[in-house]
Amino acid sequence: MTEHDWIDRSEYPFESHFFDVPAGQMHYIDEGTGAPIVMVHGNPSWSFLYRHLIKQLRTDYRCIAMDHIGFGLSDKPRKWSYLPEDHAKNLEALIEHLELENITLVMQDWGGPLSMSYAVNNPSNVSRFILMNTWAWPVNRDLHYIGFSSFMGGLIGRFLIRRYNFFAKSVMKQAFGDKSKLPPETHDHYLKPLDSPETRTGSHVFPKQIIGSTSWLNTIWSRISVLCDIPALFVWGMKDIAFREKELRRWEKTFPNSRTVRFRTVGHYVQEEAPDELADAVIPFLTETTQ
């Protein structure tokens, strides 16, 4: 029996790679050849979330997807900050380590701020954006986020996540527009990496930091104008309980050189609910914006 014998290798048939960061070993996959596409996940997911898209793209592109420290197959140290700004430093370090140039950034959930942090620091090295249900600006005046962050990031939320894996078990499922698109065998791939209270620190820090990282988010959004001419594709699940049409409109206003594909019946995890439709939107965008 191997350490990760719970992984369905027909679903996730990728070779594992590891990169040393100050917090430990960060797992990533690196599939295919061609222009690099870096895929960045949020809470409580990992590179498994992008498996369908990677299979579709790896014949023509180099697809890199990491697991943030505390998620997936990466180390889950007890004593580390798990702050978004430190996750962003790990992402930047990996991109530099792999010497990636002219990258396409694909992002969802916390992947948005983490990716945009890299982008505003390295605008000349980013060629395209693909965004799904995410944000990258301060939301400390929005009651929608204040309420969620206060509860899930507070004492009760922390208890529920650490004791019962509540974010991966319950919040994730509730964020699906069609819950049948998260069958038990798929859901297990998000539950197993967080199978003990000691492994769930990253999952309970992220909700608190929606408000707690306001200053860091402001440093990103205050410089977002350096990116506005970069082609962007928004693929949005319109039944998301987290990121609504309001957030999509803000992205569209910020990136006038963009196109949008709306999925009316899809929730937060577009990659799981509509993998084929996502690829049908992404592939033409990549082809038409190739420089």
C-alpha cells in the first residue's frame, strides 16, 4: 500500500514533483510541452481540481499546477503562517525555479489573489489570464464577505474545520450548483488530504484572511492597472454562493480586453461541474491570443 493509494490514477495520472520552500515540500505537477500555463487553486482544493483541463491542454501546452502548502500532497507543517502573502511567495518562487516565461495564469477562489500578486510584481512575464469565480481586492466593507469570514474564520468555524473537516466536507459541497457533480468518489479526493485536525490549518486560516488580509489585498488591487491590457477570459459559475455577478462585473470593468463565458447552472467549482465546457471556452481563447 502506497502513501497515496486513495488517488484514482485514471483520474489523476500525473507524475509528482516536489519543490522545497521554507515551510517544507510543495507538490506540483508539470505536464506537456509548449507555452506554460500555471493553474492556481484555492480552499480546500489542490491540483486534482485541474485534472480535466490539464488532460485537454497538455498536448499543446506545458501545464503546471501546484498544491499550496497545507493542501493536497504538499507538506502540512504545524508551525507556519498559512497567510495568503506567504502562499504567494511560494508560487513566485516555483515560477522562478522552473524559469517559466510568458505564462498564462489560471485561477479560481484564493488562486485569484495569489496569482494577481505574482502578476502585479511581474507584469512583463504574464501573457494571459483565465479566471473562474475569484477576487483580488479588499472586501472588508462588504457584508457578504464580512459575515462569512467572521463565522468560518472565527472560533466556531475553526472548531468545525479542525474537528470535522467542515470546509471540505460541507462548505465545498454547498458551493456546487449541481451537487450531483461532486460524487463521493470525487469528493474523497478533497477529503483525504485533510484527514486529521493537524492537516487542516490551511483550510481554516484562509476564511479568516478574507478580511484579515485586507492590507495585502489592497497592495495588489492598487497596482492592478499595470495588467489591464493583458487578455483575460472569465469563465463564471453563476450559481456560486461566494463570488457573484457583482464580482464578475468588477473584473470585466477592470479588464476591458476580455471575454466572458457564463454558466447559468454552475456553482463555485467550475472545473468540477463543467470540465468539458470549460475546455471549450479555454482552448479557443488560448489559440486566438497566441502571440
